[in-house]
Amino acid sequence: MKFSFLFFLGLIVNITVSIAQQKTDSVYVQSKEWYRDSNHEIQYKDWKAYGCKTVNLLKGFKSSGVAELDKFGGNSSYSVKATGFFYTTKKDGRCWIIDPEGHPFYNIAINAVRPGKAPSNEAAFDEKFKTKQIWLGETQKLFKNIGFNSTGSWSDVESIKAYNTFSPNPIVYTTQLSLLGSFSQKNKKKSAGKKDYPELANIFNPEFKAYCIERTKDLVASKGDPNLYGHFSDNELAFQENLIFSFLRISDPEDAAYQLALKWVAEKKLDTTTITKEQKEEFAGYVAEEYYKISSEAIKANDPNHLYLGSRLHASAKTNNYILAAAEKYLDIISLNYYGEWDVIPKHAAQWNMLKKPFIITEFYTKAEDSKMGNVTGAGWLVKTQEDRGLHYQNFCLDLLQIKNCVGWHWFRYQDNAPDDAGADFSNKDSNKGIVNTSYEPYKSLLEKMKQLNDNVYALIKYFDK
């Protein structure tokens, strides 16, 4: 699958020039890039200065103050058709989400808005809030003050829904359905002898489609909820380019995924000893298309009113044109988790700007030394202070605002990873990812920078689009 080279090159040049022109409008932050050593352990490189574009230094930009917002966070100074639910549209070359009241809505979310489970989290929660409804009321006040308008994946959905039944300031939320993830876990328990079985091969299990329809039946109860933004079907599925070999290694003539891989290779008349990178990517796209088709049909059958947000593509999958083409066919918004880069790389921006559907970045963050946390888990960059985290937030989000196909971002995450959380996986231990610490105390320097950008999102879009 190839786009016009000259058109694609032109997009890269335009975006690169736009970003380069702002280098004189940058401040510099000391940061450490992480990498994995030969034992797959996270290590950090030496401190290095990285430029940060900021709202204050944008040439010719003057803040017009906070836009007048409706209860969902949409810009109430503009109105279009209201459907009672969130939907997407495009105007003057820019993609928009429209909120239930018919106002343009830029999706600025926080992931994992839920109380921590560590003993230190629980003690602090009981002291400060005592109940989830009090906690959510205070959290919503915080979000409104700093310009976040929704909660992302892995949030406490049931408590949020209960809160919304009586609050005049409802919380916009998303769901994480884990369709393939939960199906794979169920099958793993049933087939103890298949521990190395590829998760994505379960897509072709004859039982997967029926499982998705059954698992999404509960969505009927919330299909009329205007506060529901949309559904994620899974997170970071391994749509990597070596998927074809993972399927062929199954070597079970009765296995549906193995049969499919053999048939695909035969129809393409491929020699697997000389298979190219693009052919591997094409197969990954073929698998992704079947996954998105099954997931979309199940979700829309039980909830036709809300957005399907995809599976939070990551690593090489987020730039695989075959996978993105599959996502375009079945998703309302394409979700991408973005790590490993300080800025949005111009070639990525150009590629995603050509998509037929809008996209959101659903994970990014930085960690700071001044938190005094271990900070050796997770994929975010390491900086020195909370203010530096806020500067990187402005830098990264200013890049996104220049991409007309981008309709929002989700910061990872609400609360720091507590070191005493025995139930957390290793990637979520003792790390400064949150906007609040393990005792629910906000990082004021970080939030000041976030607020400055979030409050100006609609004005900044106007500035960049002029």
C-alpha cells in the first residue's frame, strides 16, 4: 500500500518547516531517554537538553482567555447539529468531535482515573475523601480547573456512571472492553499446553465472534448515555511485522490461524525464507482487518450511538499503513499510544494527517526526578522537575494541535504508581506518571503548565489554522 511519494513528501516538508520555525520560540529541558539493555531491563542515557515549544513563546499568539464551554467541555461559541451523542465531522480540512449539545469538542483526557489499591493509597483516600462520590466530585473540580474534559481507559466507570446520575457537572468517560485480551485469557486457562500460542491467532478461533457479541451485550444499558464518549476494544495488541511467523510456528494443521497463514502465503506465492518487510506488514494488516471487523460489528450491534475508538495501536503497528487502512474501515477514531519520541515526528504527523478517519493519542507522559520515586518502570521520558513535565506536555501537545486529523490526547495517568502496590504489574510500580501523587496531592507546577495549554486549545487551533 503506497501513497503518492511527492504528496507525502510535501506533507513532511510542510510540517517540518512549521516545527523548525518554532525552534527560536523554545525553552530547553534536561531529559534522559530510556532504552532496554541486553536483559530487557530499562536503563537511561545521560542527561541531554531538549527543546520545548511553549504557549508563552508562540510568535504572534495572544490568549483570548478560556473559551465558553458547555457541561461536556465543548466550545459553546460554535454550534452545529446536535445528536445527543458524540460524533465526528470535518470542517475546512480539520477533523472535529461534536459533543451531545452540538459543540466542537477537543478530547483532553486522563487515563486510569480510579483510586489506587496500595495500602498507602487507601489510607490517603480514607483520610481525604472517605467515599468515591466525594472523591469524584473533587476530581471533577480539579479537571475542570485545569482543562481536562474526560476520563480515558481503565477509569472507574461504574463509580463515574453513578456520580453522573446526580451531578450537574457530569464526567465524560470511555470504556475498555478487552475483547481479545479477555478471550485469550479464557482460552489460555482452557489450553494449558498452549502457553506460547499467539494472542492474535485467537481472532480466527470460531468462537471469538460469538464471544464478542456476548461480552458487549452489557453496552445496551448505556447506549443512551450522553456522557459516554466511546469504547476501546483492547490495548496494544501485538500487530507487529513478524506476526506471519508467529502464526506459521503454530504448526497445527487443525488450527484456524495456522490454516489461514498457510493459505495467505500460498495465494501470495511467497517464499517465507525471503519474505519482505512490506509483506510482513501486509499480513499484519490482514489480521487487523478481521479483528476490527468482528469487534466493530459486536460493539455497534449493542451500542450504535457511541464512538468505536479502536485498540490503542503502539510500536510499529501505529505506522503500518496496512493496519491503519484496516482501522479506517471500521473505527470512528483511531487511537495511538506514542512513546520513544520527544516531539511528534514529522513523518508520523504527515502519515496520520492523510488518514480518512481522525486519530487521538491515547498514551504519553514524562516522569520527574523531584518526585523522589524509583522511575525505572514505564516508557515515559525522565526529566528533572514537575515544571519540566509541564513544559514537555506543552511541547508535545502543540505538535498535535498542528495536525488537522488529530482530535485529542489522553495523558497517562491520573495517579503515580505506588511502590507498595503488590498487585501492580512491573511496568506500573514506583513511577511518577500521575498528575497527583500517591496521597492524592496535585503536582501544582505540572498542572499550571497543563492548564495554560488546555485553556487555550480552541484559540490555538484557530492560531495554527489561520
